[in-house]
Amino acid sequence: MTQNRNKLIDIFIGNLTNSVVHTILEKAVKEDKDYLADKYRKEFITSLEIAKRYRDKINPANIPLPEKDISFIKEKIIRKVKAELRIRISRGYQEINLNEIDKEVNEALKKTHIS
Amino acid sequence: MEIIAKISKGSNMDQIYIPKIRYGLNVGEYVIIKPLKEEKPIERLYFRNINNIEPMKLEIIKEIIKIIDKNIENENIIITGSFLDKGFNFNDIDIIVITAEIGKKEKNIDNIKEKIIEKINIGSHILILNNKILLDGLSKDPLYLLMLSRCISKKRFIYKIKKRVNYKLLDLHLLKSKILINNFDFLNGDEKYYSLRNMIAISFFLENKKINKNSIEKEIKRIFSLDINKIKQNLINKQDFIKKYKLIYNGVYKKILSGIKNDTKQKQIN
């Protein structure tokens, strides 16, 4: 059961990482703001939507997780997001703001009722 | 004597209120009520890469165009997506309305959607764009090209665009296909198909290949040796599929990263 919970948390982390990376990259392509707001990619299920569904399977589902779990999940997501973004920065991607990570991760955790 | 009045909604019957103080049109008299704007019959539609379509669908399209014309002043109306595929296996109708009044008329969308459901009982997905955004999308977004490679429109439209590869944007779009790698068991067949189609379209865009539904599905069949229906029905062998999918994903991702690197170098030189 614990193993199952850990696996669910792992997949949840992966999806929330993708979601946060997406949000930060979206901010980095400011010149295309109008065009990105077109909402035409309706077929795509987003990482945040998937993360929410996984969240519902992680106990306790209706209340925030224990503090120990929250900090474990948060730290892991921050590490993964940083790694993803640093790959891009190392290739010369310039407008990525790493200072946004903490704020975006906190918001994502709230949206998924982790914290 | 003529009076212009608006039809208002009533509980049992709708009604038209006219001023009490008026010349003529006395109580008890019979009158003719007709729309202020004469409905112009839709003379013809324009087809792009569509050889055959069921007559019933054409009637539906004409009805949709009438509804939209009444609610939004527009330059063109484009019908696209799976509704145009053979048969009736579609979820909703994808509609693009080209108008200069983008932003102001967004509230009308819900109204139009409701009217379409009322009249023809089919859900719709409506996108309101202006010409600038449409051309911008066509110049740098593979899914825009895919969307308009096969469509029916109210007016003829010819687009001559200069392709611009924006690697940062493609990076963002490719991220949407990453979902499939970690959530294979979780996604349904359609979601897998859209992730796959997105990735192949980006790859074609980078390779300057022609983007349309046929070319992309042909490529998917070639790489995965899979029938498109099997993917949509979620009848895929996970191990085999994911292995090939990751390989292509990583290849496209690498190309995008080198593109970003080259762009940055170029900017520094300039």
C-alpha cells in the first residue's frame, strides 16, 4: 500500500513538474502572448489536470498532506524544474526566470490541494 | 406605417412590444412580422482538400454559418477538425471565426454555442481570431497548418505565409507531448493520438515537410506500424510503442535545443 502511494506521489511529481516548467516557459515567450492565449489546443489534457487526478488518489485526499510529505514533494519538484530549465539555459535560452520557480511550485501545490 | 421592435422572451409565448402611442397598427388588426435583415442564402462554400462530404453535414455547416452571421460580424467562418472526416464519428464541430472585433465579441461565443445545440443538437468548439493572429499562427505553428490543411469556409481564403521557426515556441508545444511518456496507462486512445500527432507535426515543421492529416498519419503508421484506429481505440502494446515514442521525442527535443542555441549565437553576432 505504501509502495503504491509512493508510486502515485512520484507520478504526481512528474506531472506537476511538467506543468510548472510549462508555466515558466510560457512567461519566457512574452512576444507570443496573444497567440498563445488562443486556447485552440483543446484536445490536450494538461499536466495539471492529470496531476489533479493523481492527487485524488493520494491519501489523505480531502485535506492537505502532512507537513513532511509537503516538503518532500515541494523539494523534489523544485529540483526537477530547475534541472529542466537549466538544460535550456545552458543552450542559451535567455528569458527564463529561475526566481519564479518557488512561487509557481507553491501555487501548483495549492491548486492540487497538497498544501 | 412601420415599426422596428425587438422580440422578447416570454414564459409561454414570445412577444413584441410596440409603443401605445402610435399611428395605425390598431389593436385587433392582423400584421405581418418579418426579420429586419433579409437572410441571404449561402450561395456556395469553399473546400480545401476535401473531396467528399455527406450532404447532411453541408446542411449543418450552412446552418452554423447562418447562426454565426446573425451574432458576430465576421470576415470568414472556417469549419475544420474531425467533423469533416468520413462518417459521423466526431465529438464536436471545430469552428474558427475570423473577425476584426476580437476580444469584444467573446461573450457571444456561449450564446452561439447554445443556439447551435438548440438547432442541430451538436456541441461546438469556437475560436475567435483576427487575421493577424491567424497568419501569425500559420507562420510558426505546425498545428495551425494542420488545422487549416483541410477545411470548409464561407469565403475563399488564400494565405501566403513566410515560415518562421520559433524554437522556444516549439519547445513549449512539444512539452505537451511529454505527458504521454509518463502517463501512458492513464491516457485514453484519443489523448495518445493527439500527443503523437502534435509531436510528428512539430518534427515535420522542423524538417520543412508538408503538414496535413494524411502525411502525419502516414508517418505515424510508418514508424509505429500501427493503424490509427488502433491508437484511438487504445489498443497499443505499451513497451514497443513507448520505446519508439521516446526516441522520436528526444530527437525532436534535441533539434529544438540546438535551434535555441543557434538562435542565441546569431543574436549575439548581430
